[in-house]
Amino acid sequence: MSSKSRPRGTYKAPVHRALDPLLIFPGSQVASKPERDVNHRLHALRGEHFRHDLNIRRALAASTHATPRQSLPYAGPVPKSWVPTTESHEPDLDSPSWRAGALELFLDDEKFTSTSSLNSEQGRYGSSMPSLPLLCVRALLATYGSDAESISALRPYLPPAARRILLRDTAVYEPLSSGALAALLAPDGHAGGEVIIVGPGQVMKSELLRASEPAGVEGEANDSHPREDAQEGWRDDDDEEESWDAPTDGDLYTASGLALLRTPLPVRLLPSLPATLTRLSLVALPSPAPLHRLPGACPLLELLDLSWNNWLAKPAWGEDTALARIRWDRWTRLRVLGVRETGLDGDSEVLKGVNEGRWVDGMEVVDIIA
């Protein structure tokens, strides 16, 4: 049987493919398909780990003949939005939120809850919906402005309750200038029985408290009786009851609340403080004050707020602190004492004398808020 001869030049040699060394295991010639898949994945993971390590160390990639150096430079500085912000524990004393918290004890009065300018997030004042009188006061300020001339023009048309709302709202959100504050407090020296002075833009002056004394203090030479006659002149004799917004003697001649925020309390003005004060707030005073003189000047205090005064925990005069020199038994009506952010707590040795002997004398125990 003759075999057919193969044409010359058409012979094809068998192709021997090179085996991947990674696919060869000891004791076997060629890895199976599942083993090849596992090795491919391990190889890919090693490559990703290598590139990730280069990125972390900001190392240059391996140079090649095609790209001997990096084609693009690294990015510039990290954007500010990417940088984590460090939370500062120092409060912003110029922010409305801090002023609202600082005046919280002073403004926390049940009689003025409905007219408070603070919302529920800043204090315990119920609903966050502003009251109608507050909206009216804000509309007037937005229309006519809050400068001294505008306040002086608006004041005669505002009843004492509205002036108190204006004073509270501006003290928290936008403190008035010294001239505008004087125009608001004139001529009685207070707005609805309250005086709030917010520093450092406002300074306590004797002119602000001069009209806060009762009519008989300055004597008959000051001609205070014609003022009462003038109030009686425009009243209708047929009206037995006064109008709801008619000023009373207490609104005209007495002040019941005084708040100093970041403004000093001059020693020379201590005798000028109204003896009718029931609420006194001395918050974040820039310098120590002689607190031991307050029981004689303000014997009717029910609230005393001394928060944010770091000098309370340090000796102020000699070896004694300012609180150690106070005769607490002279304040028979004191109910609340605020010492927030002063370095003192309710168990401090200097505060143990506040309620000493009050049970025996039948006086109300003071609530210390630290």
C-alpha cells in the first residue's frame, strides 16, 4: 500500500506554549483551572496592595522607558472642606447663642415667659414661635432702625412692656449702642423695670440709674409732683380702670432687674443701685467686683447670677475670695444663686456658707446652679 507523499513545505510543527511559572506547583506539571483562578486573584491583590503602598508613602512609580518620570505632578494643598475641623471649647462671647445662655437665669421669669425673645433651643421658654408683641417690636426696628435717634422717636409710643421686650431682644441678638440704650431707658432709667447692659459696646453710667430712684429720694426740689399731675391730666375722669398699657408708679420710678454682661461694675456706682432690685445678673465681668457690699445696696435680691466669672474661685482681696466675704444671712429673700462656668460646684467649700443657718431662721434654701 503506497502512502501518499506530503507536499514539501506544508509540514507544521507542534506548538509548545510556555507554561506560566505561577501555575506550576511542586509535584504537578500544570495547575488545574480552579487553582489558576485563585492564583490570578492573588496576583491582582498583590498588585493592588503594591500600588496602595506606593500611594500612602507618596513614592514615585517605577520608571519605564516610555515614561521616565511622572507625567502629572501631585495635587496642591488639601481643600479646606476636606480638613477635619477641631472643635474649640472656648465659647464665642459675641454670639447670640452665648448671650442667650448667659442671660438665661435673668430672663427666666414666669411673668415674662410669653414675651421672651429666646426660643426653646436656648432656654426653657416654651414654644419657639415668637409672640405677637415681639414680632411687632422687630417690625418697628426693621422699619425705623435701632440708632439713638430712631429709638428716641419710638419710645414715647411704646408702653413699658413693649420697651422691655425691645430691650431683651436687642440684648441677645443685636445689642444697642450706648446712645440708643440711653434713649430707650429715658426718662425712668429702665425699660419696664429692667436694665440690661451688654459690653463691651455698652458701659454702665450713673445717668442710667439716676432716674431709677423713687420720687422722694431726691427731695421736693426736683419737682417730681408736676410729673404725676401731668399723667393725671390726660386721663378721663369717667374711666375707673386704667388701660392695660398705662404706666404705673412701679414702672415709672422703680427697677426690679439689672443685668451686666461683659461690662464692669464701678465701685462708685454701688450706692446708686436701686434698693428695689430683686434680680441681679453680673455675668463675665472683666474685673473683680466688691460683692460683699451688695447685701447693703440690694437687700431684696431673689436672684443673683455670677456666672462666667473665673475670679470667684481665686483670692481677690487678701487671702479670701469674693464670695467668702459676703454675709449671706442678710439676703433673707435670696432663692437662686448662679455660679456657672466659674470653676466652682455645689460642693465647693466657699459655697457651703450660702445656706448655713437658713433652716434655723426659717429662710428659704438657696438653689445653687453651677
